Amino acid sequence: MAFNKLLGAIAATLLCAATATASAQGFPDKLVRIVVPAPPGGSQDVVARLLAEQLQPAFGQPVIIENKPGAVGMLGVQELLNAPHDGYTVLMHISGIVSEIPYLTKPRYDPFKDIKPLVQLARSGLVFVGNPQLPAPALKDVVGYVKAHPGKVSFASYSSGSLSHTLGVEFNQLAGLDMTHVGYKGSPPALQDVMGGHVQFMFDGPGTSVPMVKAGKLKAYAVTTSQRIPALPDVPTFTELGYPAMTVVSWFGLWLTPDVPAPVQARLRDAALKAMQSPVYRERLAALGMEPGLPATPEDLAKSLRIAYERQGSLLKSIDFKPE
């Protein structure tokens, strides 16, 4: 009797596996949803729509964008977790969902277990910008200016506790500066105050800062990428200027839950990697000051996220950061 039960359990397991494999092989046979935890028009939304444009003809099925902004990106994650874990709902999110956001709030999920980075879609560093009226034409002059005005210079961030914040903290530490941090809720209001002279400097994403730099409304001093970005070819990297520790990139990725069938994960990943080779995709990213993501494996992405998470935590601990 026990032996028959064992055989029955094995048969049931094999049947479920066969059914899942057959279902995965036909993926997708209906609409695919990309959840974006940001409003329309932002960099995340633009990259997601670029991806959807390439995936739709490859899949032969509609690929739609569903914007779920709010709660520092956690509404989008919750939407993914609540949907069936079958690959028909995926999440387009920043790497900060693992490396930064857990320090800003207490998520209702484990960022290292409940969600999985499938593919890195686009990557960029941040641009260190300042008010163009300041008497500081280069980064070395910024250092001199801040030291000549102790306690009177500030830097903005698009959110307290974010990479925009901790890069300023790290620059303070490396250059021996005392710039005061001023946190904002998003890049637009922060950049407005930098351009208005209320705050002197800021680390910002290229999607929002590059257009202002090209319009002459901001001065760009350095980028945190390992190489100069095509959108600002005359702006040096921090490494070139003697601050190699300031080489940091963030990225947009495609995420899902780890229990999505492996063949479905492979199908999604392969399709996304092929989409990233499209000239239109690459040209649009370059215009945003970004570049296509690296073909790193999900395992390598997870390892890099752990390193970024620990680095962020160390910097926040050094200033005794408390979430607002």
C-alpha cells in the first residue's frame, strides 16, 4: 500500500512537471503585462515601452505597460507578487529596489528571495551637476569652492537615503568636504532649486539632468560611470579625476518571481536580450544618457545587488541615517 502511494506521488509529480513544461513551451499564448512602478514619461517608463515595442512582434502577442507608481516603487512589486507566477506579468524596476529602497522603508517582501532579476535592460551612472553661475569650472574648483565656504554649500538629492544622497556623502568623505544634504521628492524639484541657486550641487540621473546641461541650465562636472557617456562626451569620469571609488552604476531590469517555470524565464530572458540589440532601442537609450545592460546572468546580477546593498548600508550608517 505504501509503495503504491509512493508510485502515485511520483506519477503526480511527473504529470505536473510535464504539464508545466508543455505550458512553458507555448509561452506566450496571450497578453504579457510589464508593470512599471513609475508614472508615464519617466526613464523607467520609456525603457519599458522601448522593450515592449521589440517584444510584441517577437512574441506575436500584445505586450502592454501598466504604470503602478507609489510607495517608493513597492506598489509595482506588490502587483507582481499578487499576479499569477506564470511569466505573463513581469516587473520593470531599478536595481535600487534591492540596494536602496529597503533602507528607506520596510518592504513587505524579501528583496533577495521574493523577486528575481532576470535581465539587465539598461544601465547608467549619475551625473554630478551644479549651478552654472558658480565660479567653479571643473571638479577641482568645486572642491576649492566648498572648502573656501565652510558650512555654506549644499547638495540636493532626489530622495533622502537614495544613491543620489549617498554619492554626495561619499564625495564629502573622499574630498574632505562639508556639503549639507537637502533631500527632495524627485529630480524635477531638486533640479529647479539647483538651477535657481537655492542648492549648489546634485547627483542626478542622466535622463533628467542631461537635457538641462545641454540647454546651459546646469553645469556637469563628472559622471560615475567607468567610461564617459555618449550624451556628455566632454564630461570626465570620477575615475579620471582621481576618485575611482565613485564609480557606481544603477540599472533598470526585468524582474519576476523565482518560481516562474524555468523555460518561461529562459524565453523571457532570451527575447529581452535580443530586443536590446535593436538599433532603435540602443539609439533611444543613448539619447537618455544610458546604455544597454550587460548580458549578466541572473545569478551574477543577484551577487552585484548584494554588494550594492551592503555598500549603500555602510554609507548610510556612517551618517546615522534614519528614514523619514
